[in-house]
Amino acid sequence: MNGKVRIDSSEGEDEIEHIFDGYPMQKKTLLLESPIAQLYLSPIISSLSEIGIFDFDPKLPKKTAPITGVTELASDGANLALVLNRISTDGESKRAFLNLMRYMLPFVHRMDVSKVADKSMYFTLRETYARNFELPASLLSDGTVNITALIVALYFEKNKLVVIEEPERNVHPALMSKTVEMMKEAAQKKQIIATTHNPELIRHVDLEDILLVCRDESGRSVVIRPAQSEDVQTFLENDFQISDLFVDNLLEV
């Protein structure tokens, strides 16, 4: 309990033999909790800490976030206000962020972060149509919130590997091309992996960048590269679109 995983050994055993001689483990202790294991596994743990996995829920960033929270973007984006506050304290980062927001959403004039009495924060947006009117996060569209979180994950987090679940979620189809271009640009400095079932997003992705996860005859998941398929290449040479092949389940032929 208390957030820790425990593994019970067989009854009657006071301790189990550790694979490292001389370092017995007490009953109900997880291997990773052993100091010697942490010493050997620290490079792996460090590498895992450089991976950011994001599955944004746009409803959560619309709520206030406690000031005492972490300033690295949460996997669901719930603490987006705190991260935007961190970005806003650096002039260069703030300008870069606003430029990216205006690239995706030209109506954005500025974004700010406000504090409330209960020691929490929320972010606001001003549009070019009404620069004197401040929209709180709770009134923003899910698409606007999702794009904001996506920009932060791609450009303002230190992760060397970023995995994003359905980055196009709640985003207007007209913005799919820009979404892909933004991910391509960010991929020049870090590895970007995005999952999707959306043919409109697939339409703007280069074939060489597509990995298709499907099942083989035994039901096991396998990963294939459609770019290596001669049949797929033939379809494309005959004016089929990647998105059409995806919809018709022909990328795995």
C-alpha cells in the first residue's frame, strides 16, 4: 500500500535470497526497493525518466491547479496552468510559446496565468477579436486546450522521447497538417511517437514515418513498416492516398 508494490513470498519464509550475494531481501520487499538493485539499475531508471508519455484530458487543464504542484507537464495535462506559469517567467520561452500558439491558432493574442485565493492557478486567453476580454481556461474549447498542451509537450519539456496518445484529439481537421508539421519540427531535437486511428492525420504523414501495429495469424501484435511493402508502393503509384489505404485496411498487405 502507500503507493508501493509488494510481493509476498511463500508462507514460512522470513527472507528470500537476492540474486546479489550478500544482500538478502526481507519478506514482502520488491526487488527495485533494494539499495544494491537501485545502484545497478540506476542507468535504466534514469533513461526511463527521460520518457514523457502523454494522454491529454482537456477537461482537467480547465480546472485550477494547486500552486504546490510539479511544474513538469503531467501525463494528462492537469497541471498545464503551472507549466504555463513556468514558461511565462522566461521571456524567450514565452515569446516562442506565443509564436507557436499563433501558428496553430491565429486568433490568440496572449495567454496569462492567474492565481486565486485558495492558492491555485488557472490560465486565461485573450483573442485578437476582443483583446480586453479575458477568457478563463474553463471557457476554452477542448481543441484549444489540447493544442496548448501539445505545444508544451513537444517544445517545453526536457523529455528525450515523447509519446503522445492521439495528438489530433478534439482538433479541427483543417489543423491536422500544422499538427504534423509541428511534430516533425520538434522531432529534430527529440524522438516523437504519436498514436492515432485518424485517417485525416495519416494523410499528412510521410509513409516512411508510419509504423503499423496489427495482429498476425496467431493473434499476436506485430509492428510493420508499410513503406517496405511493394503492394503499398504500387497503390501509391496509382494515385491512392495513404489515408485511403489505412481506411481500407490495405497498409498491412
